[in-house]
Amino acid sequence: MWQEYLFPSSVEEALTMLAEREGRARLVAGGTDLIIQLTEGQRSANCLVDITRIPELDKITLEDGMIVLGANVTHRQAAESPLIRERATVLAEACRAMGSLQIRNVGTLGGNVVNAMPAADGSLALLALEAEAEIAHGTGRVWVPLQDLFAGPGVSRVDSTREMLTAFRFQALSERQGSALERIARRRALALPILICAVVVTLNEDSQAFDSARIALGPVAPVPFRTSQAEESLRGAPIGRETMARAGEIAMQESQPRSSLLRASKEYREEVIKVLVRRGLERAVQVARG
Amino acid sequence: MYPLTMTLNGESVTVEVEPSDLLVDVLRDKLGLTGTKIGCNEGECGACTVIMDGQAVLSCLLPAMKAHGREVVTVEGLSHDGELHPLQQAFIERGAVQCGYCTSGLLMSAKALLDENPRPSIEEIEEAIAGNLCRCTGYFQIVEAIEAAIELRSERLDTAHF
């Protein structure tokens, strides 16, 4: 168990606290995943560096068409933000579906991504939005594509004993773009998903065909997964039930879901992929057409 | 040991805590407030729900240090001068309590909702308590009790009883 609990007041101070403890200190934000992992011995730390009192990390802003979210933005905040609901609907829907209200009140998007689960609601929505994450470490800050952060189930490339995810950014969706999140779980609330599908579509000028589509699925691979072949099949394709059903079929073929004793079999998940991809596309198209 | 200072049920409290203490253990074992329950101890059941700075949170997942400088309300802070909170009154009257283990958590989730939104819809009530499991009642009486508390609360506000 951790013997020190610190509240840095800036990103730089947090990084210094980590550096001084040479890998024995770890960042904590909401803690809704980490505290259980520490209690059960899945992760360890001698010191927790709590970043939730660092100002500015809980802001949601629109800058030159880009939405920038601080890493400490909670699921509740993102779900209720008018900007996110209008210009990144898929993320608002994902954040509203995750956990329970008590968990959404404290769990942050930064934590959701760094926890690196393949079916994390927030991660999948951010992936479909082609988000980038800002990583602060001893020598500066860099923006990296979100998908580069996932190394395996529960394993992030962000080392929270040495560096810090500070923000996300992505293009706010505009006219002729729409997004949606589809989710199936055993209960409608407080349940890990059987499957999640996050969709962002861009329509062509007369709104009769797809210009492009981005589809993220989980858990169908060790990391949050973009269905590149299904996306390719939609490029320039006419909008119709058949096109969308075919995309679902392709997405199923390129996915590798596993059987879970607690949630669903591989076979069931494969059927669900087809349905959720089609539903997600239909709803995103509706939104895009206004 | 760290000195933890918070406003607890309206009063300033300072208590010595270990850095690894969780809020629920400090409330129950160090401060004797055993109304807050431990059910699953991993954020699945909601029995440990308390209100921190106006929001329902799970005290079993919360390092106690996170409450430093914050305002915390537990089920013990609901009644005033011997008068039950409208939610407590309505839970009793509507049969929303059976074994009682989930009750304090449900009351706190419901209070956080009503403090923010005095006239919630049924859907909003259901969303607010979706993180609180009850294995006895089947939830209908609980939702009815919260609806009844909405009325009771506005009556009391009208007559300045509360």
C-alpha cells in the first residue's frame, strides 16, 4: 500500500515528484480503476501523486475547430458538455454509458485511456474521433495519435510512474458529419460491455453517399480497434441498408473477439458486431443529415 | 499519518489518516459514522455512496485524502433537529426499505439528484440510482419514494419547515 499521498499544483511539479521517486510513485486521477488494482496487487506504488487539483486540466475548449479536453475532464463533465454533445456526440454518449453516475462523477477520460482496456467507452469514442493525446514528460510535451498509446489489455504506453497524459484534441464534427455510440451489455447501467461500436461518418455534398467513415470496436482485439477494411468499404459508397450491412459483415471478419464466461461467447459477439456497426452507421447518418 | 480536514455533515472535522486509508474506512472506523455501508468494496454496488462537493461518489474507491478541504455529507447528515429528511420519511412511508443495507447509499444518490434537480423525471431518477443495487425491493418502491419525497420537499419548502 502507498505510504505517501501528494497533491501537486502543476504538471511540472507532478513530473518532479515522479522523477524524485524513480518509478515508485504513480499518478492517480479519479482512481476508480487504479484503487482496486492497487488493493488487489495488480499494480503497485509507494506513493500516489493525485493530479486532480492541478488547475486547467479539467477544461473543455474549442480552439480553431479543434476540441481540446483536459485529461482530468470527468465522464460526467463530458457527457453533459453542450460542446461535446453537439460536436462530438459519440463521446458524450460513451461517457454517459460508462459505469454509474458515482463513477462518472470522478472517473476521468485521461484515466480511461491510460487504463488501456480494449472496450473502454471513452477510449473507443476518442479513437473514432481520431483524437491525439498530449504526453508531458521530463523534456517537454508531445502530441501523439491515441491508437499509439495502447500496448495490450490494461497496458498503456504512457508510463504513469514517469510521464503524464495531460490533454486530448480532435476535430469538432461539422456539417455533413455525424457520430453515434452503440453498446450492448447485460444490464443497461453499471455493466462492462459485451460490445461497443463508436462511429463517425462524413457524408458527401448531397448527403447521398459516404465520403468516409471511422468505426472503432471493442473488445474485439487486445487493444481498442479501428476497422480499417470496413471503413474502406464505405469510402464513396451510396448510403443504404445494404452498404451498411456489408460494412458490418467486413468489420466482423476483421475483428477477433474472444469468448468471455461472464459476458458473451465469440460467436455471439460476432453477430452483435454486424448489428451494432449497421445501427451505429444508421444513427450517425441521421445525425449528419440533421 | 496525515491530518485530513473536511467539512463533514456541516461541521469542520480533522482526523489523522494513513495515506492509504479509503474514505469509507475513515468514516466508519475513525469517525464512528457507520451509516455508510461497505457492500462489494469495488465500486459495483453503491452501498458506500456519500456526497462530496455536491456529487454522489463511492467512498470505498476514494482515497480519504481526496476529501481534504472538501465538503462531505453522509446519511447521518440528512436529518435536522430530529426531523427526518423528506427522502428518509418517504422511504419509510413507501416501503422502500427492506433489509436496509442499500438504503443509505440510495438516499445519498437521491439527495445528490434532488439538490441539483428538484423536479427530476422518472428517467432522471432511474439514471441517478442505477449505480445502487438493491436485492430486496425490486426498485419500484424506491422510485416511488423518491417521487413522494419531491412533493414532501416542496411542501416543506413552501411552509418553511425545511
